[in-house]
Amino acid sequence: VVVAVVVVVVVVVVVYTVGCQYYTITQNSNERRKIKNMSSTNENGENNNISVVEERPRKKAKLQQQQQRIGNSFLKRTRAYGKLILFGEHFVVYKVPALVGAVSAYTDCEVEFQEKENGETEGESTGLEVVDDRPAVPNYKVTKGAEADVAINLVLKHFNLDPTKRGMKLTFGGDLTCASGIGASAAQVVALSRAIGLALPKELTEDEINAAGYEGEKGYHGTPSGIDNTASTFGGVLRFQRTDGDPIFVKKNIKRPIRIVYASTGITASTTTVVGDVKAKKEADEAWFAALLARYVTLVKNGEAALDAGDMPTLGKLLDENHALCQELTVSCKELDDLVLVAREAGAVGAKMSGTGRGGLMLALTPTEEQQDAVAAALEKLAPQVWKTTLA
């Protein structure tokens, strides 16, 4: 009996042990099968059948998307806008008021301080790398390349940054097409100033960013008026006036959005050269220049009143008169004049060159959407690049 009991007990233990092992093996096998097949179900109860090999790239893609969203959010904080001068090309240099509007297109910038590669001496690497991914009209970057180098280094110097001691990589992007007259140089140095503040990091006021942008503009313009960097920094429609001290600017309250078409001649002009030519003409005939300046001062006063009142027909007529002054100042050219005439014939209530001149851009005032579309279509037959925007 005792032997029989012992045998039964042994059999029970063996069966139990084998059963436990089988259960464990089965569970492990099932777990491995789950891991292998990743047979998870979605919220609808459907089997996704995603393998481990497939899952890793998906997670990597999600991480990249997250990083891209963070990067885009970061870049938004560096945006600096292009501009169109409504009244005041060249005259603004001589401390009289000008009216300028920022466009919605922008330049952004990323600043990275470079670390040395693995295996090298610890610390930062040195040197400056500039990646310019901004869209541009043909030859713009080549023509402006040397000026851009000077401008960038002036901004770095303003912030006491020395690439020979601490390496930097600057990447410029955005949707502002670089062309003479649109304020691309100001947008570049203002975006750089914003990006430096984020990279250091250093809390910067808008006035400090504007001041840094003005320093950079010296690389492009020699002695800039400050109107471009101010519009690029603050946006909106501004009344700007240079003084012996800080410039005076007032953001205008526009009663209704101002529809504009602007077009490029495809010619890139040097602002420094054109401003220098105007200065030489002024010094050669002070009476001639003083008469033009007096006419302009009356013109811009009336232009501001029309802008404040939302009187588009009067504003357009005054834009035409400003273009005539620019012609007398010898800063327009045949290509600009042709585009201005085409815009007027297509229904613009006013049109003029805008910016440096002798190439670059012109703008047309088109109060309605239908006028804007018609003028843009007409200009596209002649101009290499045409854009529509709204000032507000």
C-alpha cells in the first residue's frame, strides 16, 4: 500500500512538472509569436500585422516628424519680412518721411554652434559655414555674394561672435524670393539676429533685433536709411523717418487691406552704387535736388492722407507721381517703365518702381481682387517673376 501511494505521488509530481514546463514553453512561444508578428489590433479591432522590422522605421518617422514640427516652430520665431516702398525711394536717405509696407513672404534662419567630431580635442570647432536656401532671381546671390558676407560678419561682430574661436553654421530659408527692391538683404540680417538670440540664448527686444539688423544692412548698403530693416522687424505699414538719432516710425492703422501686385525686371542692382550715384548728382546740382525733394515732401504728405482715408484712386495717382520723380532722379529704367505702363493699362489705379531702381521691382495698386488678377496676368507676359500680396 505504502509503495502504491509513493508511486501515485511520484506520478502526480511528474505530471505536474511536465505540465508546468509545457505551459511555460507554450506561453513563451506565444509571446515570441506576438513579438514576431506584432499582431496588435487598432481601435477598430483590425489586425495591423506589423513586423518588428516595419515598426522601427515607423517610430523613427514619427520622431522625425516631431522634430520637424519643433524645428518649424523654432524657425517661425526667426522670420523677417520683405518690404515694398510705397513712397520715398532715395529721398528717405535725406531725413524726410517715407511710407513702406511689409509683405507676407519671409526669410528665416537657423544658427548652430559647431562641436568637434568624435576623437578630436574637446570643445567647439572653428570656422563659419553658410547655407543659403532662399529662393532668388537669377544671379542675385552671385551679384550680392560679397556684400552678404560682409553683412553677416557685421551682425556676428555686433553680438561679439567670432567664428575663428567658435564655429558656426548658418542656414537661411523661407519663401521670400530674393530680388532687388524687396528688402531681401534686410530680411536676411534681421532673421539672423533673431536666430542668434535663440541660439545663445539671449533675450532680445524688437528694438535690439532692429538695431542688429541695421548693422548688417551696412554690408549691403554702406549707409542704410534703416527703413528696410525696420519694416522687416516690425511688419505692417509704417511711416518712417530717419533722424540724426534713432529713426522715427509709426505703424499705420489701415482701414482696408491694400492689394498689391509686384513684379521683377530680373535685373539685380547694387544699392550702394545707385545711392552713391544719386548722392553725386545731388552734390553736383544742389538746387535741382532741392526742388525734387520739396515736391516729394508734398507728395508723401498727400499720400499718407490718402492712405489714412482709404482713398485708393488718390493713392494710385500719387504713386504715379512718385514714379515720375524717380524717373527724374534717374533711378528708373526702361524695364521698370515698361512694367509700370503694362500694369496701368491692365487696370491698376497706380504703379511705380519700388526700391533701389535701375532694375529690381515695380508695384501696382489693385484695390479689388479682379483688378489684382488682371494686372498680375498682364505682367506675367512681360516680367520673369510676378507676385500678389496684401498690405494690412
